[in-house]
Amino acid sequence: MTSSLMLACLWCILANVIAMFPSKKKHWPAAYVLMTFGVPLLGFVFWENGIWIGFLVLLAAMSILRWPVVFFLRWLKGLGRGQVGA
């Protein structure tokens, strides 16, 4: 197993452990930190393992951080309707 995949597995375990803790802010600060470290790690996985393994890790990360993805897709739909900044 390559070092990038080991780091990605560690990232997934850390994300799941963080999700077990109760939070009044609904885990958004933790999600920002996970995204900050996850994006460069995802690039490292793509670079070291290729496109197919990279897409599998991307899908795994999207399943863990699904609400930021949902809000991003809603924001993109709003851009198509001309609702920018609302």
C-alpha cells in the first residue's frame, strides 16, 4: 500500500472518530479542517496511484463529507438560475 493510501485511510478513520463526538455547531468546524487536509491528500492520491484509485478515494471522501457536497451542488444550481449572492 502506498503512503498516500495509508494517509487517506488515516484521514477516513479520523473523520469517523470526529463524527462520533457530540457537537453544537453540527461539526462544520471539523469539516473545514478535514477539507483543508483532504484536498491536498486527494491530489497526492491521484498523483501516486492514478485516476481510478483517486476517484475511489474521492467517492469515499464525498460520502463522509456529504453535506458540504450537497450545499455546493445547491449553490451551483443557484448560479444557473442567476441567484448569485442570495
